Amino acid sequence: MGSASLKHVLIVDDDNINLTCARTVLKGYCKVTPTISGNQALHFLENNTPDLILLDMNMPFMDGFEVMRRIRENPRIKDIPIIFLSANANAVTEAECLEMGAVDFIAKPFVPSVLLNRINRVLAIEDKHHILSDELNERIKEVEDIKDRSQKDVLTGLYNRVYTESLVNKKLSSGAEGVLFMIDMDNFKAINDNYGHIAGDDVLKMMADSLRACAGENDITCRIGGDEFVAFFDGLSDRHEISEKAAALIMDICTKLDEKEFNTNSSISVGIAHAPDDGSEFNKLYNAADKALYYVKQNGKNSYHFYSDSSAEEQGRSGQLVDIGYIEEALNRSDSGTGVYKVAFDSFHHVYNLVSRIVSRSDRDVESVLFTIMPVPGTDPDTTETELAIELLEQAIYSSLRREDISTRYSSRQIFVILMGARDENVQMIVERINAAFFTLYMGGKYTIAYDFVKMRGKKTADRATAEVRVKPEISPAPVTESVAELVTEPVTEPEVLPVFEEEPVKEETFDPNPFSAINSRTALLHIEGGLLGTPGNNS
């Protein structure tokens, strides 16, 4: 047996004869360290951990019981097995030693074979104990891993949706107050598409780290899935403090995104719901925070919004007696947006019909454009790619137009825009600006843009168009005369000559790699007398 595999036995006895005898018996079986006092043994144990201690019960200055007591108080060495040695071989003494925690008792003077057998038995039991303990710890770790996987998100280490719901409901059922944040990354898919899923995973881990950093010991942080996270801040109710926490979280994540130098215009939006005011259980809070998040998404993103703001505003309107001056003041408040005015399609026909009425009774024409994202030939973009492209087109339109212009998402691939103050000669320039902004944001390479021009004609333009097609009376040729005066006073009216339009040869359309060429767009000048835009040219 090699020395490296020998068990280490510490012997504590003030009798040198006993020490010598024990060393002789154990020679070749164990590594033996002899000490002659309790203090010397404790000093040795400060830096060493033997496999077994043979401890004499009766020693001067410090007896075996005191030495054992001090060993058991030290967490590092408290589990070392101890065999007591004593010349008082009686049942009472042996029972007292076992009661103190000794694993065995050997009477002195000991019989060498008995000493060796008992030491071997104790060491064998300890080996089995260590093996079983290691197996048990391994099983416990496996169970904990399974439990973690059932409760936590594998990528970020945050809790998952199911476990978070149970934790939040447990807090709320006990009467806890707090706020639920719903956090979503804007344009996260662009990071995956342009920089790869490893970069996307790193961003999700970074978001989780930021969320953990702003959470306290009693708070709950969760990844719902994808780029959507939830956090419940226990006991938080002060609106100013909540706002600061939301703003700090947005700033922290956006700063880290800037450091990564992603060219995706990614940011963070946060919806906030308060418990118990907005809900006394998880699903109600979740739905309220989701509605608040949707508000942020529809109003510029990269911000936060309280669900209670919307409901409080509505309740305030219904519960107040106000005069028309108050209503006028409320309606005249300007919105904070700097770009195009976005209207949901369900409500857009009201705006369109109003503009159409105004145009029909005024002298101005109003241009409008229908933008359509078109798949590049040879590509097969999926639904997610389509949603990304239309969202980025919407951003490009928002940032490129003015506050007086109006836009709506007409379909999953089309956006209709009314250009309130644009002249004919400026429309092409405006469209080119939107196109450039779109391809700065979108790098997927699977979509290009087609567009149709549409005109709502003003009163004078409509009257002029009507006059041009009105049938004129036939004009008789003037009588021939040689009088210069008559020729001057009665000029000959030339018959109207109608312009002749030559039909242009049909050109075969081929795919142009420039996404903003004439081949990728068509122009239509339509007289809209009322109603919404009909079937749009080549985009029907």
C-alpha cells in the first residue's frame, strides 16, 4: 500500500509507552502522528485533518472530554471520528464516552490485535459513510438542478413565467403591495438577424443582469420568453421612486446597447401596473402592465408608462362637471411627438374623410402615398421578417415626416401617408428621404419598397379639370375680307387642336437591384371625391 493511500491517525496520550506501542502496531497500516497533550493536539488540528483520532481520556491540564468538546465546536474538524483510550474499563465510563460522541472505546493497556481491528473497522465505516454522503450530495444536487430547471430560465437564470406567477400570487394573497414591470426590447430581432443569435443571447443575459442589479432581496425577476421580461418590486408604491427605477433601468440597458455599437435602433420599453390598485393577482397585473407597454410601443418606444394614468384620466373625465372652456383647453394640448401623426386604421377613415372634405372646399391639393414592402425576388421572408420590415418602415416614416402629416398601417405590408403641405415637386424628394431612412434601419435584404402616389384635388383643380373636358360650341370660320381693320377687330378664331398622345412601347420590367428606382414604383394621379383609397395600382 502506497503512503499516499494510508489513513492518517492522530494519537493523543501523555504516556510515551502507549504512544510507542500504538505506533508500532499501526506501522505500515496508517500514518501516525503522536501528541502528548490536549493543547498540542488542538494546535496540530489547526492546520491538519486526520482520518481518525485516538484520544486518551485522563490527561493533565486538559482531559479527553474537554479536547473532544473543542473539536466538536470547530465546523472543519467536528466530524472526525474519535476513539477514546482509558484505563478505567467499566461500563459507566464506556457509556459516558459514547454519549459524548465517540465512535468506540478501547481499554488500556490495549491488545495490539484488538487496537488494529477496531481502528480498521472504524475507518472502513467512515469510508462507506463518505461514499454514501457523496452519493447523497450528488442526488441532492441533481434534484436541485431539476428544481432549478423547472423554476428558472436556462439562459438568464431568472425565474420562469409559471414559477413567477406562483411567487407573485403568494405575496399578493398575503396583502403585499408592489409594482409589476413588463419590459420589452424594441427591435431585438434586428440584433439576431444582423449580428447572430450568440450576440442576441448576450443581450438577453445583459438585460437579466441589469434587472437583477435593480432588484432587492424580496423582489422577483423573470424572463417570460424571447426579449420579454417581468419584475415584481415588493413594497414599492411611491410614484416618483417607481419612475426613477424605470428610467434608471432603461438608461442602464440602453447605455450597454450603445457600448455594443449595434446599428439596430434598439431600446427598452416598460409598462407599469400597481398592486392592488391595478390588480390583486398576477394575471390581472400582467394584463394591465401589458396594456401600458402597448401604449409605450405606440407612442415612440424607449420610455415607460403607468397603466393607472389611462384609467384615471378616463374616470376623471366621466366624474367631472366641466364647461366647454375646460374641454377646449384639454383638446388643444399638443402631443409630444415630433414626427408624423399616427392613427390606427380603425379610426383613420374619420381623419381621411375630414381631410377630403376640407380639400374639396379649398384651393389646395393634398398628396398622399401608399408604401408597400415587397419581397426581393428569390427570397422567401417569413412572418417575423415581414413584421420587422413593416415596423422599421413605420419608424422611417415617423422620423422623416412632419407633425402635420398623417399615417396609418393599412395592412401587414402597407402604410398609407397623407402629406398635408407637400407640393407635387416635393413628393418624390420626401419619398426618397423615407426610403433612405428605411434602408438605414433595415439590413435584412429580403424586402424592398414600392409606392403609389395619390392626389386629393382641391376646388380650383377640380373646376379646372371639369372645364377642360367640357364640350365647346362649334366655331364657324370668319368671312374673308381684305380690310386690315376688319382683320384686326374681328380676329379669326382657330379651331381647338387636341393633343395627340403616342402610345409608348411596352417595356419588359426586369428586377432592378436599386430598391428605389422607377421600376420598383408606379405613380397614379387620382381624383378622390370621397371615401378611402381603393385598389392601389400594382399593389392590389
